[in-house]
Amino acid sequence: MNLWSVLEERIVQQGVRIEERLNLLNELKVDHETGGVSVTERKEALVLRIDDAAACLTETLRG
Amino acid sequence: MKPLAITVSRFRGWKSEHRITLDAPITSIVAENGRGKSSLLNAIEWCLYGAEVTIKGSGIDERQNWELRTRVEKDDSEPTVVMLELDTAEGSALITRKRSANAKAREADQFTVQDSNGTVLAGDSAETWLVDSGMPDWETYRRAHCFHQEAARQRVVSTTERSAILTALLGLDDDLALRNTIESIQPSKLFTEIDKTLEALNKEARRALDFPRQRLSEIENEATEMRLDANQLSDSNANTLRSRLVARARELATRLGLEADFPDEKDARAVRDWATKWPATARFSSPALVSLEGHRRRAAEFDQLLIDYQQVDSTWQEVQSKLQQERQSGEDEAQRIAKVTVANDKLTEANTALEQNNAKVKLLVDAKAAIEEANHKDECPVCETDVPGLKERLGVEIETLRSDDFVALQAAQESARAKLDRTKVAQDVLVALVSAEATARGRVDEQRDKLRDLLTIDESITVHDILAEGKKQRESIQSEITGLEALSSDRDQRIEDHQANCERLDLIEKWLGAAERAESSIDLSALPKWSELNEAIDELAGFGSDLEFLGSLARDIQAERSESRAAEVNKALGKYYALITQDDTALQVSVHTTAQHISYDLVDESGLSAVPILNQAAINALSLAVLFSQSEDRAMTGPWELVAVDDPAQSLDSEKQAGLARAIEELSNHCSILVATVPGHLSERLRNYVSKRRHMVTLGPWSRTDGACIEDEIDL
């Protein structure tokens, strides 16, 4: 059984956030196979969303 | 999939086209140094991986960025060509890589694949065919399918590289890559970033809460300076001030005759906007005050004319008075003229008498001179009559005329002249006074006419009345001026009051705004961005925790898989190491696991790291054993079935070279092997002591004109 199958099995066994973790695992697998960076881009997009929202709230607080 | 033959042309030391078959389980290229055997192995790498082996490294540390062609072939315009004939599951295929002699550095090679159907693929399609056929990538190839002495040795000697190559040997490349990917994202750092963002927002929120209170306090201090007590800082007071501002401005506008628009006093913004503009409007647009300057100019004109009139009138009065006094003091003009005439006549008489006296003296002097000349002392020179004592008498007479008479006549002349002068002076004074009186009177008339014009009254009005009218009108103008000045002053005062009230109103409005802000805290949770932030944080936290979880899981699984595969690897590694070295030292893969990392090493039976105590030959043997173990594993799991080893016998004695030949024979059970070596014990063993089918190629001396050449080629 290869690494990815074992990981999938353990994620399901663990029983927490199964769908999210399987999706993330699949993303990592695709990146690994294609040399892509979609997981890194997803992280950067989330960080950017937080930064934008925080900047907007800061502006509101400063009136 | 394995290569059946290689054809090279214009590749490094290989000039003219040569084809070497690789279909035997073992192919050996035997040649002295510098005859092109290593280049042949490099040609396979270049054909399969192109620029990766020239720009990024050839796989041989000391030969990075090696040149494709020898420099002696500068005039050769033929392209470099390497072709690999392959045996694939679908049939035979041909890979060709070609590069023109004058290709630019960034120019791509011409890369084609002719598949088993005869279809020729080029460029990206050819590369894709290669990947789809299961060809390992360059990193895997250089680690598991080729052996360059220095690189292989380095991989075993370096702790990090040794761990990496053992990872591959254990078949845990994917595990390592996955964990490296997760670590590169640094999931734990994401939580720190989230904490920092939230902390910064909290800080802003605290500041937002404190700021209005601080501002309120500052405004209250300003209010105290303006003498506004706390009770006046109210909405009702602001309304009162607005009403007052508008009402007083309306009143002022009426007085100034201004037609102005006024805001609704209940509209705070409108009042504020209007209030800032009102002073300018009131100050510069009043029709009532426009006449003030005109009145002032007219008053000034009046004042000047009256002053001028008074001056000329006073002068006239003075001259009149003097003239009157002069007239009263003596004669009038006619009398003075008559007196001058008389005085003048008397002077003429005196002059005549004096002249006669002088003529008489001259006659007597002439007579006396004639008597003396004639020497007739008593004879009259005219009548020639003797007059006794004539000469003496003439002398006495002359003396008398010259002295007493002359003095008397001269005095009379002086007296007459003096009297004439006095009479003339008196006359001149009177004439001058008469003239001055006439001039002064003319000026009075002139000023009077000007006053008449100014007052617009006719000529029948007397001077007295003119002056009275002038004074009356001047007083009237002054009254206007006084009234307008009072209005102007009142306007200025009201504008000043307006501005002061505006400042108060502004302060009260600021206070009301600040008080409202101080009393109401911003409800961040009500803002859409707040929920967006929380969603993103939740998502990032979930993403981070999932990544951490996967990282931890991957580490656990890698550790488990390491243990389960170690025995198999140890067996293969031990087998090849023992074959080469004839040493029964049991080298084993050791797994070191920490909370974050997993690393590997080779240890001896005592569990200590084996590499630090190995000699050069043992290290070389170990690096070959590691390669062969990997090659065997790759041959069983992947499609590529060729291992190319370049000069593997370095540092190995004859016994170990014999062992190496046995190891090569053992590996040839799993895949083809291409061995490049110098003539010696290894080539001898491969030629005479191996039972597998083998193709033995001997290269002849390299020459500048022909390049590398094949001297001998046999199949055994």
C-alpha cells in the first residue's frame, strides 16, 4: 500500500475533519505529482484574506 | 524499458558517428583514460535529460557546465547528435537529441521520439512521452541509475545526503517530499500569525475606545478657556446659539440693506456652512455702507473749501484794513501823484541851479586862464577894457562859486531827491495795497463761486448765506457719516460676536460628537468584515491544523514504513557490500526519529555510525552497494532497466574488483549494466569470469582528427 493510501486510511480512522483532510491530502498529492504549488497558494490566499479584513477593520476603528 | 543501442556524433570526444549496442545484460566499455568512455555515459544522460545535465550539473561534481563539443571542432558545422534505441513494452522506439553547432546558449535542443508506431513526436510531446513511459526524473536517475565515482562517494560521506539516499533506498521519497512540502508551508507559524493579527486588532480596539474619551477631555479644557461651563456643552445650547446666530444676522442684514439667504436654524450642517461665509458677506456687500466713503469724500471737500475760503477772506480783510489805514494816514492816490510831480520839479530846479553854477565857474576859469595867457592882468579878454584887479576878482569869484555856492546847491539837490524818493515810496505802497486788495477780492469771489457750485445755490445768495448754507450742509453730511460709522462699527462688532459664537458652537458640536463616540463603543462583530475575518481565520486555522496533523501522520507513517522496509534494504545492501568487499560486516540502515524529523544512517553491528571509520575502498564499495541496492529496487518497481557505472573500480584492490564483477553479475539479473572502466582486473574479470551474456567494447586511442574510436567489439 503506498503512502497516499495509508494516509487516507489513517485520516478516515482518526474520524476528525475527514473531508477537509482528504481534500488537503489530495491537493498535496496532486502538487507532488505535478510539481504544483496549489497548497502554498491556498495558504497565501487565506493569509491575504485575513490581512485585508484586518486592515479594513483597523481602518474602521481609526474612524 | 531499456536501451538497445546508442549512437553518438559530435558529442565531446566522439566526433564521427558511432553506434554501440547495449542489449546485453552487461556491456563493458574498456579504455585507457581520455578515450571517451565517460563521455559515452554522459551521452546517455544528455540524450535523456538535455540541458539538465549541462546547465544544472552533469551528475559529476567536477564537471558541472561541461561543454557539449570539444573545442578543437570549431569549424565543424555538423550538429551534435545522440540517439538511443529503446526496447519498450509496446515495441522499439528511438530517442534523438540534436543540437546545432552554432546554437545559442538559451536555444532549445531538437528533441524527438519515434514511438513503436513510427510516429515522430517532438519537443514537449516527446518529453511527455518520456514521462508517460515511466522514465525516472533526473534526480532519481542520478541517484539510482548512474554511478560517477565522486558524486556517489559524496552522497555516502555527507550525513545529510546519506540520509536522503537511504530514504530513497527505503522507497520513502514520497514520504520525505510530502513532509518537506508541509514543513515549507510552516503550519505552526500560521497560528502565530493569526495571534499577531488578533492582538493588533485588540490594540486598535482599545485605542479606539480610549481616544474619544481623551478627545472629550481636551474639548472640555478648551471650553473652560472659552469660559463655557459644562452645562453649556449641550444640544439645547447649540440650538440656541444657532438661532441666535441666524436671528442677529437677519437683523444686521436688514440694517445693512442686504438681501441675503439664511439657513434653517434647525439644520445644523446648513447653519455651519452658512456661518463660515456670513462675515465676508456682511463685511463686503452692504449697500448702506457703500455711501459712507462718498459722504466722507464730500465732507473732506467741504472742509477744504471752507478752509480755503476762510483763508482768502481773511487775507482780503487784512489787505482792506491796511489800505484803509494807508488812505486814512495821508493823501489819496491823486494827491500822492501831485506831490510826486512837485517833488520831481523841485529836483529838476536844483539840478539846473547846480549846472548853472558849474557853467559859471567854467566861464570864469576860462577868463582867468585867458588873462594869464595874455599877460594883461587887468584887461578884459572880451571887451578888452582895463578893469583893475580883474584877475584877483575872478579868482575870488571862482573860489566862492566852487565852495559855498556849490555846497548849498548840492544840498538843495539832495534834499529834493530825498523828498522825491519818499513821495514815490508812499505812492508805491498805496498802489501795491490797492492791487493786493483787488487780487484778494478776486480770490474770495473765486472761492465763493466754488462754494456756490458745491452747495448748488444761485448767485443771488449772499456770502454770509453761502457760508451758513455750507456749514448747514456740512453738518448734515457729518450726521450721515456719524450714523453710517456707527452702523459699520456695529456691523464689525456683530461680526466679531458672530465669529465668537461660531467658535462656541463649533466647540459644542465637537463635544457632542466626541461624547457620542465616547459613549458608544464600536461593535466590530456587527461589521461584515468581522465575520469575513473570522471565517478566514477559522479556515486558516483548520488548514493549519490539518497540515500539522498530516505532517505528524506522515512522520508516523514514514517511521513505520522505515522499520518495515529496513530489513529488505539491509538484505540487498548487505548482499552487494559483501559481494564487493568479501567482508561479512553487517551494515544496517538505522532510523532516527524525533518529534519533528526522521533521519537515516548506516550503522555497524554495535549500532554506531559506520561511515566515519571506513577507508576509501570501503566507502567506494559502500557507495556501489547503495547504488546497486537502489538499482535492483528500481528495476523491480520501475520501467527503466539500465544502470551505467563510470570507473567503479577506483580505490578497489584486485580482490574487491573481483567482488565488484560478481556484484555486477548479480545486478544484471535485474537490469542491464553499462560499465566503463580502464583495462585491469575488473575488465579481466568481466571478460573471463562472468557467465552472463555480455558485450565487450574496447576503445582505441583518441585522435584530434577522428576523435574517439572503437578498436574492438565482441559479444561473449
